[in-house]
Amino acid sequence: QLLYVNLVNEAAVAVVDLGKRKAVATWKLPGTGHRNLAIALDTQHSRLYVACRDSPMQGSLIVLDSANGRAVTTLPIGGLADGIAIDQKRQRIYISTGVGHLETFTIEANDVYRRQATVDTAVMAKANLYSSELDRLYVSVPHLSTEAQVMVFKPVP
């Protein structure tokens, strides 16, 4: 069994073999200027999704092959992304960004990722959790000028 560790300061992902209790690979992210802050493993598609902050307003979603670390594609997203969630039922990736948007990509055949309409959240609402049991996406909004809150989204077909 493998564990994927986000190496934020190195723009890389380490692969740890839990049985051997040691790192077996380190995958550098393609390109420059990425600060990877969120990762999510999609076992159904053998993909690792890495959300990066490239600037305060812009970011990248880097899709890696989870078997070998090969970069499959890079998609533009909003900046300050801290949360990625995978909805296997709908074949979607949800990314909450600190610029006030929830970004959604539909996973299609042959590594095609189709961007859906963005949904407004709040500035700095960048951490999320998707519950497949409740079929809800929860996005945290930190205390800034108002009280902290959790936004709840029900995905639609």
C-alpha cells in the first residue's frame, strides 16, 4: 500500500511504501512556480490530483499518473486552493479556492477533464470535504470580518 506525501517546499510528491516503511520515489511537479498545497488520490482512475498556488489569483491542477508520477495534464484554477474532493458517483473533482470560487471538473474518458461553471463561495473559503454518504460538499469560511461558517453544497446531476 502506498502513501502520497505532499512536499510543499519542494514542489514534489513523495511516494511511501507502507509495507517497507520507506520512501520509494519522489516526483517533481512539471513546470516552475508551483506551490502544491492539496492532493487527492483517485484510485478508480489511477490519478493523483495536485492543487497548486502559482500566484495569489492563479493556480494549477496538476494530474499525475499514480503508478509512475507522469504528468497527464495541467489545468488552470483560481489561486489559493487548499482543498480537493472527488465525487466518484458523478465523476467530478471539486476544488475550493481562496479567491471565492468552487471549481469543478468532470472526469471523462482518455484523461479529458471538462471544466464546469464555477460556483461562488467566499474569499478565503479554501478548505473542503465531500461526503459521499451525505452527498454534500462542505467548504469552510474562516473568520475574517464576519463569523466563521461552513457552506454546504448539494451537487446536482
